Amino acid sequence: MRVVSLLPSATEILCLLGAEGLLVGRSHECDWPATVTRLPVVTRPTSAIDPHASPQQIDAAVRTELAATRPLYQVDEALLASLRPDVIITQDLCAVCSIDLPAVQRLAARLSPAPAVISLNPTTFEGVLDDIMTVAGAIGRDRAAVEAITNLRARVYAAQEFVNAYSTSRTVALLEWTDPLFVGGHWTPQLIERAGAWHPLNPTVPIKGAGAAEGPIGMTQRAAGKSIAIPAPVFAASNPDAIIIAPCGRTLAQATDDAADVAKQPWWANLAAVRAGRVAIVDGNQYFNRPGPRLVDALEFLIGWLHDRPE
């Protein structure tokens, strides 16, 4: 079987399942594990988006392109065809993160034979685990998926032993973008709440039909919406106890620069998190932003950081 992954989280899932050898192509953002960087790259951002521009400039360019219904990414169709994939894995969750599903489906339909197109669109941590099973089913690795999910669950349960499930008095704000300010959504508030804190600017709510399972013990029955833009005065008024800066798609060096720019705002120094030294700058690609197996790493980091436990 020959697989092309257009999604970094899918690439990580394939490697988790021991199926890296099936990969014959990847997106320009697929960079983990490092061994996948040897593979041909079949996507690239359009010239309208400069990844080295400032967050404000990138946000403006993205909004302009989306408003004009122009794609943010391009696929090298000739290269894709030469790779003769049996399966292409993509997503339809975020138009900003990678190439959209309809475009991939149109490309696949022009190939002969036409490959299967698998779309992963998780909005919760449980959905991420389900995606492992979805990928496994597409490549015939069901047994490996069960083992992988069991191991990930075991790590989650072990980490949560250090958390009081009924204590959510500490507030956390996770920034997925810094100009404008975007706070995390989907699985991110879940991770924060499961680490024994609260994400008040975009909290989880009970899933419809959760009933008596909506409380702390039934955390799998709570979910959050997508990431949202927050005006600076609202963010400052929330006065979080801890702040995590993890800009989506930015390197750690860029995230550090972005954080330095935010820190220049007059309201920043007065925040409780800043005064207490509880601000973390992390590589969002490696921890929070990709809905793949390393979300468990993110949860372990959160619990260790929030509860002063060594990792």
C-alpha cells in the first residue's frame, strides 16, 4: 500500500502504528518524526502567505484570501500522480491549517486508479483517538491501533493521578495566535480542564445528552468549540493565573518573538500570570495544535507545569 499524508497529525498517527514504510509523500508541514522529512513534499503555501511575516500580517493575508475564496495551499498534481497513492489522508476541519477536502477529492478523482481519500476532522481528544482507529482501518493495522490507544490511555490515566478532578479554581489562557489574540478551542480546553484547571475564555460545555455524566468525573462528555478571537481588553480582564503561548504553525523561535511583542502591551505586566512567572512559551506544532498522539505529551506537560511535578 502507498499512502500520501497531507496532514501532520495523520503522518504522526501512521508512524505510531508502525506504518511509516507505507508513506510515499507528505505535506510541507509534516515534520515529525524527523525521518519523514526524507519523503517528497506535495504541497506548499500560496505566495500570498509569507510564513516569516508578522502574526498580524499573516492574519490579514489569510482573511483576504479566504474572503476571495482563493486557496491557501497548492498541491503538486504531477508529483502526486507520480507517487501512485492508494490512500490520501487529509482534513476538513480547518481551512487555514492545510489544503481543503474538496480540492483533494477533485485531485484524487483525476488520478487513475483513483485513491481512497480519508478525511480526519477531530474536535475532541476522544476524536483524536478515534482517528487512530480510522487510519488503522484504512491501512489494515487495527491491532496496532488498539495497542497504541491502550498505551496512550494508560499515560493519560497515570498523569491524571496527580490531579484533583474537582479542583478547577486555577485559570489558564492558551493563546493559539497573538495578533489578534486567539484562545485555543476544541481539544485544548479539554486538556486544560483535565489537568485540573479552567479555560474560562473558551470553556468546555456538556455534550448534548450527557445527562448526569456532564460533571468532572464524566469529562469525556464535555467539549469546547473552535478557537476564538478575544479583544485585548477582554483577555486582560480575565486575568488568568497561567498563560501558555503556542501560536499555530509558528516555530518556537517565532513563538518567542510573538510573546515578546505581546509583552509590550501596557496591560500585560499587570496580569496575575505574569506577576507570578506562570507564562510558558511552547512549540504549538509539537504539543497543542496538532490533533495527534502527542496531545498526550501536551497533557503530561500541563499537569507537570501546573502542579509543579517533574515531567
